[in-house]
Amino acid sequence: MKNKMQEISVFRITIEREKLAKDKKGICRIFELLEAHRIPCECIAINIDWLAIIIREAEYGKLSGFLVLLRQEMNRVNTFIEKDMTLLCMVGEQISSRGIGMITSSLIMQGVEIKMQRYLQCRDRFMICVAAAAAVRAEQIIAEIMDSGSGTEKSGAASR
């Protein structure tokens, strides 16, 4: 399993504004500004009042220009940046929903805070973001679950 997991150094930017998710034009503008600054997103999460975006650490230098324009164009916006994070990516593992639950609960129970997670079923890609200091431990926990076969579709179907 260890060879199939990719580690990416990332940071998270959280953009907060009251009822941001209801502002379709505002959300589109945020992504237009990111695109104009050639800042690719690895993973996103949205809530009614915030948008969190995971970006590769290598893109950090492009962020200041984006933030200047964002604050000029959108009023009442707060931004927070959290650095020193690692995105663990698994592709082609056919992770079951049971497996995702096992991974997330195991990480939490062993003291690894999950910063963000996403499973793109159409691409069979599971991404989980943790603090860089916890990445090795998180990778070990995930590998144990996946190596046991407990997290895959095949084992989920076999256990029924």
C-alpha cells in the first residue's frame, strides 16, 4: 500500500464570509482569481460561511497577488492560511464507504486530526489532509487498514 500512496506538501486557505455558499457569483470569482494567478487547487470543501482550499506548497508564492485582488473585489472577507500540511492521495484502491469510515475513525481515535478529506468515486481517488507532523503516522494507519483488505470494495463485497 505504501507505494500507492502519494504525499504532497500543501497548505490550506480558508475564505470566510457570511453566507458565502449562497453567493454563486462570489464563488465563481474566487476560482477565476485563482485561475488568473495560475494557482491550482488539490481539494476543496465548502460550508455556508466558508470555502477551504488545499493548494500545493510550491504555489505559496503566488498567493499574495490573489489575496490582494480577493480583498479588493469581495467585501467582508476573512482569510486564514494554515501551513505545514500533507495531502495523502490514494488512487485506484477501490475504497469502500466502510473503508473510508474505518480510516477516518482510526485516525481520529489515534489522535491524528483530519484537516480535510475527499473521495472522488468517479476517479477512484481518496485524499486526506493532515498536519505534516502527523503524516507518517497517518500513512501507517491507512496502510494497515488497506493492507488488511478492510477498506476495499472487494473485501466489503466478500464480507456480505
